[in-house]
Amino acid sequence: MRRLVLTALGALALTTFVGCGDNTPAPAPTPTPKPKKAAADALALADGGTADNDAQYVYVYNPVGKRDPFRPETEGPKQEGEPVGGGSKDCSEPLCAFDIEQLALVGVVSGDANPIAMLEAPDKVGHIVRRNTRVGKQGGKVTAISSDCIVVTEYFQTPDGRVNPNKVNICVKKDDAVEKSMDLFNNKAVQ
């Protein structure tokens, strides 16, 4: 039995001695870099091949020729090719269906670099106007917006061929008779 114990102790000592050699771990195999799938597909398409169906593509939005989703539908796209002298009398904007005398200026917002105004048509519908908005049956344009008036310039051609501007002012109508307001909390008339 003693012989067996000595043999077991010797084998244990031998494995301990062999195991205590160099403590550095074996080098791990280095992975080879794989080309990115989108770049590989682009290269394959450039070479005339076909790309896989499961490839990742980047979407790029191009707004050219599309309607601005934040602009009201009543406003059409800006006409780039219109002549400077008033252009054609044919106008598709809603305010071109009325004479200038039929329109009433309701309000003006002029504290900005781009002032806007609201014109009320005879059918009691308000329309927002800015500079260069077409107004009236004669094809006039809004040329100036002040704190209480707008200027609409119409162009007329004389028989001798000259183009003459005609400026028409549309101002906010002041009410002479101030309506009495009712204070609903105290049930009294207030001026």
C-alpha cells in the first residue's frame, strides 16, 4: 500500500511540476475583418452584379418638385417665370374673382419683416395676403403692407403701348359707432 501512495504522490508532484511551467496563455486566433454588407452590395451593383434582398439601404429625402406639407393648400407654388410688369391678367387665386372695391381689409400683422394682412371677400371668407399676392380681376399685386393699409398695384397698357401702374389703397375701415360690450360677470354695459 505504501508503494501505491508513493506512486500517487509522485504522479501528483510530476503534474504540478509540469503545470507550473510558462503561465502565458496560448494566443487566440485573430478574426479576419469582413467587409460591410452595404458597401459590398454597392460594389457589386457598381460592377454590374446584383445585391442581396436583405441589404440595409439608407433613405435620402429629396423635396424637389414636391408640395410643402406646411403650406396651406389655398396657396399655390410661387410662379418663377412671371413678367415684372404685372404679367398676364389670368389669375387662378381666389381673390382674383373679385374687384378690388369689393374686398375689405380686416386686419394687418406688420411687426415682422414679412407683414401679412387679411382681406375679406364679399362671401365673408377671409384670405391671407402677403407681398406679391395676386388680387382683383385686373391681375394686380400687393406691393406694400403698412400698419392699417395695403397697396395693390394694377398695370394698364395704354393704346400707345406704355404700361402704366395704378396704385389702389385698401385700408381698415374704422367704425364710428363703438358697440357697447357687456360685462358678463357683473351684467353691466361697458364702453
